[in-house]
Amino acid sequence: MTCNEAEILLHALLDGELDAGHAHQVEAHVENCPRCAPQLRAYRELQQAMPVAQLHFTAPASLRQRIEKAFPAKPRRVPNRRSLLKGFVMGTALSTAMAASLVVAVFRTDQDQRVLGDVVSAHVRSLQANHLTDVQTSDQHTVKPWFNGKVDIAPPVVDLTAKGFTLLGGRLDYIDGQAVASIVYRRRTHVINLFVMQGASSESHESRLGTMQGFNIRRWTAQSLEFFAISDINAEELQEFVNKFDAVLHPANGT
Amino acid sequence: MLHRTQRQGLALAWKAGGETMAGNGSDANQDKARRFRDAALSHLDDVYTLARYLLRDTADAEDAVQECYMRALRYFDTFRGSAIKPWLFAILRNVCRGEFARRSAALHSIDHSIDGKTDDDEDAVQPLWQVPQVSPETEMLRQRDAETIRRLVADLPDPFREAIVLREINDLSYREIADVVGVPVGTVMSRLARARCMLRKAWIAEEGLPK
């Protein structure tokens, strides 16, 4: 690799846009190059010094209102007596249903919140303690057998590198009082932890989105396994991850 | 800047369109508007942020964002991607280049550099960056307040400012930036490289340190 190539590619390296092979090539060149090494340091420093969160602007409330007002979201018809009555009946039915679901929700929430809290803590811990992976390899056939005898499930491990999510490896973690498998992926500079554990029931549930402490979490159930995908990437990309994971796992369901 | 009367005209025209849709009793359109609202409105701050950096004017940015959301709703049927944010950005960029290029001198050079000119021409305009820079790499950056950095970013020439805002502030991947801007990924990468070089130099110059 020449300096001219490395000069450009080191930006892709900083942005997490290179696959492992190319990243290694650039790093190898930079390490031994008196010209490129200070550049990489300089641009890494620049990237870290950018106060990114404070460089965002917040749209003025007046603009938000102007846009919201222009949406034909609700028909603005003058209500007649009949529709008022209908609205009242609907309202009563709705509030009854709401109250019933609240009771269920309250019972469910305690348990759910604790599990979600565990998931977030495990994710944060994995990023903090330099303990992202116990088995570090991008080979799915190494990761999967590694979990044998360590957890009481066989977690599905799929390689999504070609689809933009690099498989980094696997790790053991502890959530809701049980040992669980964590499969670790990377999207650019963001880490995605996919926790897999024994599901409470054999029903399948579509994925749902939640956020906690600023992390996006997708949770779903399939084939008696419960999945939690958590990351700081945006909700859409996390959904994309879940879709692609699902598509590789169940090619029949895909498309 | 877009005149207030025209701005209201646009809003009214759109509202009228919306009422026609509702008047037809078309649940599909209502549903579309609601889906669009759910998907797009959460990105308002991001779209507004990009508009502020592209146009460098608060009032223009607000007008451009409103127009962007109007167009986005109109074309929402054609949206097929998985991520709506880059799609909104691409529309915003078109709004900025079309409607506002005539009004806003700030955008003059974005059209200039992108329509028909290549990166080599940009080099010719900015010969400084063609020469490998040695000095900035040896300096240490000092922490600056966000206001200063905003100004330094805003001072970058258009294509470079756009690249660095999309990457660093809006956290788009190279592929997404390439799609929004309509250039190859390689061009995105070289623009980013130069944008960072300029930004670092400006940052250090700001500190008044000897070069």
C-alpha cells in the first residue's frame, strides 16, 4: 500500500468502514510509516475532539407546529349528533379496554423492566470493561460450537458481514438469573449485542422496539428462544439488523 | 430568503391538497399521511440540522425543511428503502439546490462544484489542499466550545461541509452519503479526507498557535 492510498483509506478506517482485511492492511502500513502515522493520530484526535452532540440544532417549536398542522392526519369534519354518540360509545369501550390492558401491563412491566435493565447493563458492561467477546472470530462455525456446554441452548449464529453487520464473536453473559449467549456484531463504529436466551413460551412474537438509557432495543421470540438486540445505532438500522438476521435464519420467510 | 407570502402560499396549497384527499374519503391517503408522520417526524431535528449547515441561515433552513416534508409526503409512496433519514436528506438537498439556490448566495458554489465539475476542478480552486499537509499533524488540538466548531464547520466550502456534516454530525455511512449526494463512495471518502484536513487546519489557526 502506498502513502497516497493510505492517506485516504485511513479515514475509512477511522469511520469503521473497512472490513477486517483492509483495516489490517491500512494499520500495517500506518504503523511503519513516518508520514501516515501522525496523520492517523491527528485525525483520530480531531474526531474525538468534535463535540458532536452539541453540534446538532433543535428545530424550533414553531416549525414543528407548522409542519404538523399541515398534515391531513385527522379529518376535520364538523361532528354531528350521531358521530358524537358513536365517539362516546367508542370512548367508553376504549377506556375499558385500556384499563384491562393496564392491569396486564403493570404485571408484565415489573418483570420486563428488570430483564430490559439487565440487557442494558450487560451491553454497557461489554463496552466498558474491554470484555466484548470471549471468543473472537468472524467465523460463525467457530462461534456457535463455542457455546456448547456453556449455556443450555444452541443459539443461532449467522454471519451478516456481507449485509453490513460484521460478526465480531461471542460472549457469555448473565441476564435475569440465567447464563445467556451474546453474539456480537459491529455496524461501522457501533456495537450490537444480540442476547439469546430460553424463551418463556413456544409462541413466536414479532420484534418490538424499546429504548432505555438512550439505547435502542429490539426484542422478539422465535422457536422458544428469546432475542434481544441492543445498540446505540438508530432504530431503523437496528430493525434492518433484525430483518436481515431473520432472513438468513429463515430464508423461507424472507421476501 | 423565501418570501413570507410565498411560504404561506405553499402551506395553503398543501393543506388544500390534504383536504381534497380527506374529502374523497380516501382512507388510504389518511393512512399514508399517518405512516409518513410516524416515520418522518422523529427526524425533524436531524433534517433541520442539515439544513442549517447547508444554508447557514435560520429562516432559509426553516423554509427548506418545511418544503422538504411537503415533498416527502407527496413522494412517500415511492419510498422503498429501510432507512428514511437518508431519503429525507436527499429531498432536503434537492430543495436546497433547487428552490434556494436562486435566492441564497450561500448555495451558489454547491451548484457550481457539483454540476459538471469534477473533483479535479475543486482541487484547482483549492490548490492548498493538493499539497500534502505536514504541519497540522504535529499540533495538539485544544478543546473548543461548540459555537466555535459550528462556525468552523460552517466556513468549510460546500461539498466538504456537506460531507463532514453527514458523516460526523448525522452519522451516515459512506454508502448513505454517496446516495444522498449522488457521487461514488470513493468521492465521498476523498471529500471527507480533505474536509478533515481543512477543519483541522482551521481549528489550529483558531487557537492562534504558530504553524
